[in-house]
Amino acid sequence: LAALHAGAPRGSVALGSVRDRLGHTFANAGLAGVTKAALALHHRTVPPARTGATAEPFRAPRTAEPWEPPADGTPRRAAVLGASLTGTLCHVLLEEHTPTTTGSPQPTAVAAVRGGVGASVLRDGAGAEVPGGGEPVAVVGFGGRFADSPDADGFWRTMLSGRDRIGPLPAESFDRDLYHAPGALARGRSYTDLGAPVPVPDAPPAGLRIPPHRYAAMDAAQRLALDVATEMFARHGRPPHSLKGVGTVAVGSNLGLSRERRLHTGLCLDDLEADVRSLAALGRLGPDEVEALTKLVRDRFADPGPVDLPTSFDGSVASGIAALVGNEHRLDAVPVAVEAACASSLAALDVAVGRLRSGAADYAVAGGVELPCNARDMVLCSALGLLSHSRITPFDAAADGFTPGDGCALFLLKRLADARRDGDPVFGVLRAVGASNDTKSLIAPDADGQARAVRQAFAQVDFGPDDVDYLEAHGTGTRLGDRVEVAAVAQVYGTGRRGAPLHIGSAKSFLGHTFAAAGAAGLLRTLQAMRQATLPPSVNLSELSPDLALDAVPARVATEALPWPAGPDRPRRAAVSAFGTGGINYHLLIEEGTDATR
């Protein structure tokens, strides 16, 4: 800070912190600081600081001071600094703004954010200023790992295999004695034991020097993302630290990582054991039975290790996934976690594309990771009736829910003009990301809300729905969800001017629903399909649901791979949808790149 203000007069910059009044409010700390600075500008008063020795040119006012305007007539200005344990630093600049009426300035002032992460601009109600535009964004690297698919190429082979990768979950991730109640709704149980799990890496990728004790404390999602990021950079063909400029790493994930859950369980083991022993005091169990049950508790809920080490915290922070990717690959990039339920991956891409278009970032890593093939998620989704009793079958007449699947996909992005300037491979071009929230309910889909996201995407491009060949659907595998999704598609794509049917499919039919990674899985499938000039099929489709208004588009759901011919005067184009609980809707438009076969 002193270096930033080098040359300023002695004591000319007041320094303070909201924490001397409120303490450290963690995720809310930065917002608390912005609020304090905005109020100081509004009241034209420099707030006092209770503590803190300062170095030149700073001073720590002990009492409130009138904030006199600068002598040169410029507005009053303030800055807010934020720092995180993952190494992220953010510096936000604010200045006063005095709205005027018919003749005289008003006596109050509001703050306008002039910069910071995302280069967002806050206005006083006269209009939202949207940075950037529809600038194309190139995919210059990608990687993925899903069930029976160790990399992105294996993923594509799975898409062409004609069979899903869904099966009984391994005992180490799903204890059937405790959690399985076949075919029935039961409290604390799942009526199915099927999923599409991914083995968790047991060693860091080659070239990353991570101490064994730190790697052991990492969450499974962090380990998986590190491996996929390494594949992504390898496909880009250049060392990650050679990327120029400032970057962003935005990873969609579940904010409650498995590592944190296990640590919480470990803290409760003594209480669980005490509960078991209390049964003996009530005469319900004999001593031998108590000891056997106590041992069972300890075996089933194994001690996860100490909870008071820095590595324990490191493995419990969702933003740590993005931070690990950035730090271990030596990127000058801001890491953020993005949580938008099952739309998290496309929400992360939205953040990344926005940063690139605004000029706040020169490159970005974006995607998603989640491993829902575990007892907690199985039981929770079963309690809500969301899981299929057999297996997920999007668009089928017998569709009765989804099957969970583990997975991760990440994409390296640059502005298309920059990618061409730098000689990067261009595997695909992101043209638009549309988003909406229908605010209907927790899990009920809404066709109008989904259609708004689709229309918003097309508002950013110079082509229409008739020019899109393929839609990678969200495809939840419920008759209601599938019906509503196709109805929303028909609202925008059903113009009646299509020269050929819109092809619709979903990666979920092969790999299950990967939650926060679902949108990334859909984008990876679409990207690979474009590179191979092949329209990907769906699997396990026995009888098309009569609820689907496919003729209104018109559209078709393919059950076998088909050639994807290029248009006579345009590139291949596709769309990817992802929807999240709470009514979050995303729709992405993509077209093939110049390096489709690399």
C-alpha cells in the first residue's frame, strides 16, 4: 500500500478497518468494507480507527474528521482492500457521486465503484452499465474426467460406445447396510445404489511438487481438478506459466466439500459413542453389545485426522479448488468458487467470459467439478424423490429421475482475437452465455424462465436459432423436467423456418447427473462432437416420451451417432443448457473453431 501511494504528502491518506468494530466477518468482510467506505463518502466524514500503527504516508484518525473536498475539485475517493487465505487480493476504488436536479447539487452523495475484480460499474439508478459485448471467446485448451473416462478423449469414446457407465457404487463410498433401502422411501436411506463414480487420484500430476501430507489432506474434488487442469494445459500445448497477462480461475463446485463433512463427523465421534453407551445405562443393551456397536461406529465413521492443522482448512475450502489450479500451475490469476447448483459450470463460464470481454482478464480457466456418488447426496436426493429407481433415461417415456455421477471438466479460454494473435489452437468459440432465474420454486422447472435465458443468449450474436444444429440439453431424466425443457426450446427454436431438425441429446444418459459439473460435461461433449463432425447420440432411450413437443421445433433425439455436415456458408453451431435448483437457467452458444481436429 505504501508503494502504491509513494510520493503522497505525509499523513495525507487515512487508514482504517471495519474489523476494529465488527471483527472479521469472513466472506462478508469485503462487503462490510465497501459499505463503510460508501457511508463515509455519503456523510463526507473520515471514520475513526481504534487501533493500528501506520507508516508514511498513512495516518490513523482517532476521532471522526470532516472529509474536506480535494483542492483541485476532483471528487472524494476511497479504496477498499480485500485478501483471502487462498492468496486472492482485491482492490476496489470508489468515488463520490452527487446527483443534480434542475439547478443545484443535492447535499447527499453516493459511491460509484470504479474498478476491481470484474471491472464492474455500479450506477445510481439512471442505468446499469454492462461492460463488454458479444466478443467471441476461444477455447484453447480443455480436459475432463468422468466415469470410465480418464481424459477428454476417453470421454468421447464413451459417448460413442452405445452403453452407459452407471452401476452399483463401491462399498467404500456407499455403505449399503447403513444407507440402502431398495425400492422404498425411507428416512436416512436411498432407494437406489446406482451411480457413475470416478476414482479419486492418489498422487499429484507429474510436475507438481505438492508435499505428501498436504496432498493427503486435500478434498477429492481438489485432486480431480488438479489432474484435469494438467490435461487442459497439455492440450493447449504450452506451459501454463507462459500465459501472459492477468487471468481468472472460476470453478463451479459444491461449497460443502466432502473433506469438510468428514471433519465434522470426526468431531462428533465422541458424542456418537456416548449415545451408544447411554443405551447400556437404560438397560437396552448389554456390555458386549455396547462394545460391538461402539466399534461399529468407529469403523463406519473413521477418524478423519486432526482438524486444527492448516492443511485441514485448505482441504475444506471450495475456493481452494480454483486456488490450487492457479497456484500449483503458477498462474497470475484470481481464483473464485462459483455455486449455482446444477448450473454452476455454466455460471463459472459466464464469470470467465464476462471478465475476458470486459478486459479485466487476458485468459481464464473455467468449468466445474463435483463428486455426488456418496451416501449424503444419495440419501438427500432420495428423500426428495429425485433419483431414478433404475437409471437415468432423458426423454424416455419411462424417465423417473436421475442417477448421480462424478466428474470434472475445465476449459482454457482467451479472447478469439488474442488466441489468433498468439497462434493458439482454437478448438471452439463461445459466442454467448444467456442467464435467467424463474424464481418459481426449489426444484420445479419453468418453461418461460428457461426461454428467457435462451433469448438472452441469442441477443448477443448475429445469427438465429435456425442456424443452430445441435442442443446439448440439461436432460434431468424426469418426465416433467424433460417436457418443460423441450417446451422452452420450442418457444425460441420453433420458428418454423428450420431447414433440418434440431438434434437434441444429453451426456447424462451415459454418465449420470454430475451436479455442479453437469454444464461442463455438456460443453465437453459438444466441443468434442464439433471436432469430430459427429452428432452425438443418447443411450437407453427405449420409447420417446409422448410429453415432448419435438414437432413444434422440429427436433429429434438421436440414438446413434450421425455425421454432422457443415453448413454451406456457416460453421457448425450448437447450444448447451444447464439449470439449477431455485430456478437458475443458463444457455450457451458455441461454434466450431479453426482447429477442430487437433
